[in-house]
Amino acid sequence: METIFTAHLALKFHDRWNETTPASRQLAADEATELFKAYEPRVTLRGSYVTQAFRADTDVFLWMYAHNPVDLQNLQLDLRRSKLGRATNIPWSFVGMTHPAEFNPDHIPSFLQGIPPKAYLCFYPYIRTAEWYLLPSDQRGAMLKEHGEAGREFPEILTNGVYNFGLGDYEWLLSFETDDLTHMVHVMRRMRETQARRYTKHEWPFIVGRYYPLVDALQKYV
């Protein structure tokens, strides 16, 4: 698997955003859309997600990736200088890196397989307990096999996991995609029943959003 860096950026509009004119808001949205186009193909926007109703601290969630993390940082710096950037806060920001899974090295995240985004995203960061890493590898492998078999009961869910070790406060960044939110609820509930769940230390925030092309996602707030 080639090394790819991901960025997951939450934006929250200031209260004064709604006090500006629709024309001003449209100008800001158009400028941000053109900015992302200018970074193609160095940075690929996997998806932009409207999170209204799912979280109070986030309005739009952006998921992007690149070979070079500098491109991800530079794009976000330019975004902060833009009209949209000056009208938003960043409540959450994460960077991840692809890496072969310890017990399933052939697994490739869905976003690198050319599979189009689905209608909804559920993103969350994850930390395992210290005890997990001290278990014999065969025990960890058996529990992850059970975990994976439970997940395969829901083939309509696209899974994407990247490393966050040393890149932030977490260990993993997990992105699940689905066209039906009921499937998301059921798979998350099912995962609670596996033995690996005993070694979960932290797994929030959960950020859920509906997929739109960037211009359409921003248009929702114009």
C-alpha cells in the first residue's frame, strides 16, 4: 500500500455569517470551491459533508488526502485566509496516514479503491487501551478476526482506517460510509458485542454528515 496522508477538517460558521448578505456568502463559497480546484491533483477532496442536526459544534466536515502532508497544510492555511476561513472556526482537525493493517495487510481503505463516496459518513478517532498492545499477537489477531467477521455482516458499509499514531491525540481515524443510516446504527451496535471492545479506551467525537460536492455543501449555508 502506498503512503497517503489524510486530513479531516470540521468547520463551524460564526454567528455573524447569517448577518451578511446572500451575495457575500455566495462569494465566500465560490472562492473556497475554486481554492480546492487549484490544489488538484495534489490534494483530492474525498467528500464534504453537511453535519447540521448531527452535531452542534460542526456545520461542514471535509475529508481530503494527498501524498505530501505539506499540501494538506498549505491548502488549509489558504482556506483560513479566505473569506470562508475568516467566517468559520475549526472545532476539530485530524491528520492520518495509510498503513497496512497488522493482521490484514492486504486490506485497502475504500477511498483508495476508486469507490465513490456514499451518502453518509460516520467519522471518529479511536484509542485502544495500553493492555491491548501488551497482549500476545495471536490473541489480538483472534479478536480482530472476530471483529472483522462481525463487520462483514454489513457489506454495504465502506470502511476506511488510517493511522494517527504520533500525528495527533489518537491512534486511529475511522471513516465509515453508507447510503442508509440504519445500517450505520446496526453495525456500530454489533461491534460492541466483540471481544476487542473490551480494549477500547476512547472513541469520540463521532462526526456524522451527509455527502455533497463541496459547492453544494457550502450552498446549504448560503
